[in-house]
Amino acid sequence: MRWLILLPGGPGALLGGWLGDHVGLRSALAFGGTAASLLALVAWRLPVIRSIKVLPTLKAEAITPYSADPPIVNRL
């Protein structure tokens, strides 16, 4: 999930900087806001997302995978 959020950040920053430099800051911000709103609308209309009624739950072993490990002791 973290990769899905962070991966487009670098190219998006480069594109935003280029747009801000060539077409102006207000136009670049308007483009970014419009694009984000359109993507949210498309995602909202997808049947995969609209069909989810209950959030998925994790299994017990996925929640506490390191609970059996001994505690870390500082040995200085």
C-alpha cells in the first residue's frame, strides 16, 4: 500500500514543477485539483469499490507476528 502512495510522488513532483514553470502556478494547481477530482470520481464509480460493504479483517497471526520473539535487551 505504501508503494502505491509513494511511487507516483517523484514523477508527480517533476510534472508539477514543469507545469508550474511553463504554464503558471495557478494553472498547474487547477490542473492537479481537477485531475485528482476526476480520478476520485472514477474510483467512486468503479463497481469493485462500490460493491465492498464490509472492510476485510486480518487473521490473528498477521496482527501479532513477532509476539513470540524474546524482548530485546540492551547489553552495553
